[in-house]
Amino acid sequence: MSHFLPVRLEHASRLINHGPTVLVTSAHGGRRNVMAAAWSMPVEFTPPRIAIVIDKRTFTRELAAASGTFGVIVPGAAAMDMTYAVGTTDGRELDKFNAFGIETVEGPVLGLPLIEKHCAAWLECKLIDEKHTEDAYDTCFAEVVAAAADPSVFSEGHWHLDASNEPLHTLHHLGAGNFVSASAMKKARALPR
Ligand SMILES: Cc1cc2nc3c(=O)[nH]c(=O)nc-3n(C[C@H](O)[C@H](O)[C@H](O)COP(=O)(O)O)c2cc1C
């Protein structure tokens, strides 16, 4: 007899998507913006391509579509309040960078506004023209053209999460402004067969 209870289908994605919440930055025509996104994933190895859900109604989507680019920032636990703030405010109404005192650095390849303070990594991305994105879905596909990370948490192609760098541990949204951050790493052992 199972002790599981049914989950409403509108909540089903929350069962599999508390991967790292990211920030999406964008700029075009003298305007710039940043929003939070919990729904992102890698889709191709080479060239590196990602998919990220950016609601058609957002200002981010407008700027990203106009410029053909966006930045993806991996915020650390220390950036939790800022992450929630930029995910619950409208960039058409305010410059969130100024309003929340968010410092930016300029992306080396696309010149996008990127964030490093309290953040673990960033990626500069070029939007891929995709008919489904324009017509129906909010999912945007993009090619990663530059990436960098704080070497205290990511180096040699791997994360290194331990008690010494907790403020930069990735953030994972559980809904309604509740987050967990990644714990210290644990190493899997081979199961006896
Ligand atoms: C933790 C968190 C995660 C979110 N994830 C997404 C997401 O994956 N995709 C999306 O379109 N909106 C997501 N949102 C909502 C946007 O961040 C929100 O609509 C934001 O206000 C858009 O800002 P903009 O209109 O200035 O671009 C999320 C919000 C929060 C707080």
C-alpha cells in the first residue's frame, strides 16, 4: 500500500525543478533588466546550448528578443533576497539594478550586464531563432558564447561546495519565495553487486 498522495498537475513541475535558480540579464536600446528564472536546463554539449523559460509577458523577453542575447547568472545563497526581489518586480517600471543596488560587470563577448557579487558564475548567451518560441512556447533556446565562475566554487569543470564557501552555494526555489541552498558535496560510492 503506497503512502504517496496525488500531486495536482499544475504542481508537478515543482517535483523535478528545484535545480539552480538563475538570473537572466538583458539590455537593448539604452534599457537593461534582470529577472529570476527557476526553469533552465542544458540541451546540447557542443556547441553548448541551453533552454530557459522566459515568459512572453516579461520585459526581459522583450529586451532579449530585440537584442538577440541574454546573460544567465548563477546566484549564491547570499544573493537570495536579491534573487527574489528581481523575480517579483517589473523592469518596465524600474531599473532593478539601481533600485536594489546591484553592481554589474560588462560581459566580455556580448557586452551584457552581468553580476558577480554574491554570485557563483555567469554565461553570455545568443538567442537561437526558433519558430516554436515565437509562436507558442515561452522556452528560449540559446548558445553559450562565454562563461566564467568564481574559482572558490567552480574550477577545472567541477563544483567544489563545502563549508568554506556556503554564501556561494547554489539557490533552489521551492515556490512561494522558499529556497534551499545546495549543501556540502557528498561523494557517491559504488554499490556492491
Ligand atoms: C524564484 C523565481 C523563479 C522564477 N522563475 C521564472 C522562470 O523560470 N521563468 C519565467 O518566465 N519567470 C520566472 N519567474 C518570474 C519572473 O522572474 C518575473 O515575472 C519577473 O518579474 C519578470 O521581470 P521583468 O518583467 O522585469 O523581465 C520567477 C520568479 C521567481 C521569484
